[in-house]
Amino acid sequence: MKDNDDTTLLAARVREAYEQAAPVEIIGGGTRRALGRAPMGAPLSVAGHTGIVAYDPSEFVVTVRAGTPIAALEEILAREGQVLTVDVPRFGASSTIGGAVAVGLTGPGRPYTGALRDAVLGARLVSGTGEVVRFGGQVLKNVAGFDVSRLMVGAYGTLGLLLDVSLRTARRPEAQAVVRLDQDWPTARAALRRWESALPLTGASYAGGVLHVRLAGLAARVAQARAVVGGEVGDSGVFTDLRDLRGTFFERPGDLWRLMVPPESPWDPEDTVIDWAGAQRFWRVRGDATAVYELAARLRGQAMRLFGADRSMGPWAAPPPAAMALMTRVKAALDPRGILNRGRLYPDW
Amino acid sequence: MNQTVESSHHPWPAAFVRRLRRILPADGLLQKATEVAAYECDGLPVYRARPRAVALPRTAAEVGQVLALCTEYEVPVVARGAGTGLSGGALPHPEGIVLSLARLNRILALDPDNRTARVEPGVRNLAVSEAARPHGLFYAPDPSSQIACTIGGNVAENAGGVHCLKYGLTTHNILALKFFDPDGTLHDIGGPTGEWPLDLAALLTGSEGLLGVVVEITVRLWPKPPSTVAYLASFRSLEAAAASVSEVVASGLVPAGLELMDGLALSAAQDYTGIPYPEGSAAVVLAEVDGDDLAVALEGERLSAIFTAQGAFTVTQAVSDEDRRRLWLGRKSAFPAVGRLAPDYYCMDGTIPRRSLVPVLTEIAALSRRYELPVANVFHAGDGNLHPLILYDAAIEGQLERVEALGADILRLCLAHGGTISGEHGVGVEKLDGMCAQFTAAELATFHALKSAFDPHHLLNPGKAVPTPARCVEAGGMHVHGGHPPFPHLERF
């Protein structure tokens, strides 16, 4: 991977777009373009903006340019025996860290190792007026100024063009194991609750009558946990497939939804995969979204559409009008002419 | 520096006061000087202002109505919890009302199965953990003022505590918020996993009351770890103690807490508590590990080994609750203990990368000698959050100015090492100048634009947290005068 700083070029391109009020579509590795509403505007590639800005392994923080492929970043961390603290999905070899942050999804480690936004300590970005601004930093505790870097996570690039992000890292686990157990969901959920404070869990998913549990940490703890959990050796690919939305379930036809629900929620719809120890349910639905929103509401949860045929529908339903108006004002504060990834999250902004 | 702002007393329209009174309960509006005096300052009493009135609503609906009315009459509103903040964030506006959320103190729901609690903003931090305890759960952020401070205030300041190294800050432990915007519209954001189309909760948390008034918070609860062990490692030099912290961090261990006290702080704490530290200790590191028995044993072993390798001449271990309490007592009483060493002290709050602990502490010692002012260090070493305490006597002419100059130098030092001017006490009114050193004009303009997006008429806590572009000199810290720190009964970290 090349070490290349395109800050000046990218800022100039956004400035130009601002002056002409001409929307741009921010593209990294191009692997997430099917997420969100259909992109519009002239393509603006961040893929050439790559490399490590700062990395001190003893500090467990890395600052990386947004166009850096996730795999390349992981390779650099691996040389120091480190990993990102969170599970970051990638949809191809060219998937970039900037794209991951912009989309904001977190893999199966979420309930145990945190959300992607929890790992972001700071970010530098180009605002919608073409100015280069930095928020947050490289330290763990920082309450100076509003937390704009965290706001960028999951905003689909509609609030700023990410230049670089500072992320927390951790020591690579000494040992890892995946275990499978055949049991019903209520039994599985009860076991997960029992284990959560006592065992080094880093993943728990359930599908087709099988609970998969991932354990990682000090070798002695993993060995002890395996004895407590029982079951059989499972396929570790289960968790990378879940992270990257890959495999037979995700390749089936129909719209793909994720529901975020209280983990104890009962569950009966078919064609689903339960992740995040119960807090995330992937659901394949054909046609109308009404049933999804109704179920989410009944469970006091939320629904997000990941992939589907109708690209006019975004990941999120519109919130109540007053909240939408507030979000629109937040958008305008950072991107006054609505040029950044216009229409990607909601129509017209 | 020591200033009380007097109102210029343009009278409010009679209709405003009449309607305000109608919204609030009979005893819910304070206007007499004797009644509002208690609200003149927060935990940073050097800044004082008399509010025109204090509103004490009982319900979220009343909060919304008060806000709508204040917007109609363009009256500034300063929301307030327990008033324990350390940066003047709850300093009243001389033309405005203080909106106390102390009476919204109900725990609305506790859901042990789903590990959540839904609470009103006036609920005390510790009350959440107390309510969760019978279910084997706790609320992780534990600022030192936790017996008094409220969850609403914690959200406003993004409060931390001793355990945030492992369990995160307030922002990492919030799942959903309900808040009013200034015109009295209620917003409901977040969900079971804390997600929302735009992460507005990230902006509100730590926004110091500038963006909205939070009236309901859903927090994450954690299962109580089965086992906890505390360690006290004694060193013959401050450098060795600081280096051991950097080494623990570099090893990849994440203790539940990792604190450092220097020699001056130790002798003060020892005199204060009567509990001696090992003879010859120039500095100590306090650490806590928690988890299941095996995890605690394995991590504790590695921790002790690092301390010993880094030159600790004794490493004491405390397992029982009482032993751990005694081990932590000196640390928890260090601020009042140091406060007895001089008529006044000034508490700084900056964060640096952990690798910079040794050089920064060495430079602080050099600055202390140059300014001829003693500095004690007692702080959250594991997350690089410094709290240098500058000892002085405000009665000596010119000394306060020297203290402020030294404080500004220390904050510049934090920034020079890639750190920040505030790790956990907030900006409030106190660090407005430091904000200019940390952020560019374009970044400050972004903050102002976001403020306007939430609060177009700038009625919510105006003048705090984000300086106007015109204002740019550097300063910072918490002042304690006459040996009476604010809330002297509270433990201070």
C-alpha cells in the first residue's frame, strides 16, 4: 500500500463542488455502493488517499487515511501483534476503512468488544464547504468540543468527506475458538446471559437451531471457557461470513433487513439469523416493508434495510417530522449546499 | 478571576412570570435572592452569577412547557443537575433562568434481562447502580461525585470515572435519549443498540447543555464481575511509577482502574487518612483488575510482574472489600488532603497519550520549579488523564496570575504531546480560552453551526463550552479558595 496524502486535492475538489453547488459521490473501494439509496453526483475517489498517519503500538491507537483498505490496515497491525478493537465488515478486498466508518456497521463482536463508533477517537474531514477540520483526537478521554467524529460514523458520508480516523487497537487474542451447540433459542439466550460476565466471549449467533459461540483471549481462559460451554468445535467462518454479510443466507433473494431489538425479545419469523447475542436479527423479506416496521415497533426496536431491489428506499425510515427537520439542520451545518453524497441517506440531502 | 456577575435587571414582562408560575408547581419557582443564592455557582465557585429565577419542574411535560415559554420570551435557560460540575458549566446566566432537573428523579424502568435502565435526568449516578445491584448488575461510569451528581449532568459532561479505562465513558453507556429542543419539541433518539440515522446522541453527550434538555436516558447496565483485586505498587521515583503505567498499557492489559499518586500527594494523603504508605515511596500506582477468578488471577500476575520489573520495591494486594477500601482511601481523599497543604489549590484536567507520561510529568516538575509553585499529581494514569494540583496562596499579591500562567503552560504541554485541554471536567466557562488553542477558527465555526442547528436563538446555556471567534488567549483549571473545595464531602479523583 502506498503512503499518499491527497488532502489538498480532495479539499480542492469539494471546494469546487461547493462553489458550483454540484453534488459529489464519495467513493472508497466501491464495495458498499449497494448500501443506502442510489448514489448520485460526480464520483470523487478517496481510494488514492492511503497510508498510516500515526501508529504507536504501545499506545493502542492508529490514525489511518480513509482510502486505506481494511485488509492492509490489519496487516500493519498484525506485524505488531495487534488488531482493531472492533469487528469491521468488509465486502471485498478493496473495502476501505473510510467506507466502513461512513456506513457504520459493526460485526458479530459488537455486544462484547463494542460498536465501531466506540472505537473512533477522532477524525479529520473535509466539510461541505471544502474546509479541512479535525475533531476528537488520539487520546482516550476528550471532552473539548462536540463529538463530531462520532457523528460521522454511520452518516453515509453525508456530513463530511473522511480524510483520516483515529481508531483504538488491542492486543491480538492469544487464542480463539468457535464452538457450536444444538439447542433452542431460549435455552441458548439463557446460557449467553450466564456466560457473559464469566467467559471471554467475542461473538454469539444463532440460526437453524444452532448456537455458535466465539471465545477469544488468554489461552488458559479460552481453554477453561471451552470446558464450561461444551458443544462441538464450530466453523470459524460462521463469524467472518456474518461480519461481511456473506454465505447462503445473505445470498438468497429478497430484501435484507436488520432489526435491532432488546436481546431477550422472542423470535419466530422464519428465514432469519440472530446475531449480537440476540440484539440483532437479520431478516429476509420479500416485498412490502410494513411487516418489518410493525415487528420492530412491537419489540420496541428499530429496523434498518441493508440491501433491496427498490433503491429509492434508504436504510432508515424517516423519523418524525420535527426530528427530520433537526437532522436536516445538522446536515446543513456541515454541508450547507447538500453536495456530499446527496440523497444517499434521505432524498434531497 | 474571582467574579460575580450582577444582572442589569431589565424587568421580565409580567406575563412571562405569570405564565411560568402557572406551568410550575406551587413551590417550583424561586425568585427571592435568598432562595436563588444556592444556585449562583456549581462546583467551580470562583465563577458566580445570580439567576433571575430558578424553575423546579416535576415532570418532563413541565420542562417542555418552560422551554417553549422561554423561547417565546427569548429568556436564556441554564439546565442544572446537582451542580457538582467543575468547569462552571451550570453557571447561571444573569438574564436567564436556571432550569433545575433535580425533581425529575425517578427510575422509570429497570430491565435486568435486557441489561438496561430508563431513568430521569435528576436520578443520582449511584442510585442507578444501587437499584441494579439486587440483579447482579451495575452502571459503569463512576465519576468521583457519584453519590451526588445526576445522570443528566453526566450526559451533559460525558462523565468518566475510575473505571472508564475498561468500561467506557458516559457516551459508551447510553442507548437512548429523550430531549427537548428549545422550542419545547420532544425528540426520542437511539434504540436497543444505541443506533440512529444520525448519531445525535453523540453530539448531545458532552454538549454541556448547549444543544437540548435531556429528560429521559436509557443506560446500559453491566453484570457485576465475580471477582475484583486491587494492587498498590510503590516506587522510589515518579519516573519509574509513570514508566510502569506506560508499560502496563503497552502490554495490552486493560485493568479496570490504573491510577498514580506522586510523593507530595502521598504525604498529604498519609497525614489525612493516617494510613501509611510503604517507607521510601516516591510515588505509587494503584490498579484494579476484575472479572472471573481465572482472569483476575492471570491478569493480576502479569500486572505484578510488570510493576516489579519496572522497579516497584513492594506490591501490595487487596482482595476483601475492606482491604480494597483502605487501599483506595488515600487516593479518594487525595484532593482534600492536598487542599490542606496550602491556602488554595488549582486543579488542572488535561489528557495526554500514555507514552508521554514520563516526559510530561518531568516537564511539569521543571515548570513547578521555574514558577516556584508546588504541584501535586494524583490522576487517572491509565487513560492519560492528568490532574496536576497547583498549590498557592491567593492572598499573596501576584501569585494567582503566576498560577494561571503555569496552568496555561501545562495545558500547552498537553496539546504539544498530542493531548487535549479537558479529559473529563468539561470546558464550561473555565476553559473557553483553551478551546482556542486546541481548535482552528473553522472548527470552532463548525461547533457554532451545530449549536445553531439545535438552538437557533442561542438560548440554551449561551456563552459556555465554545468560545466566540474573537476570544483567544489560553488558560484553564479548577480553583479552590481558602482550603474549601466545592463539595468537600465528596471524594475527588
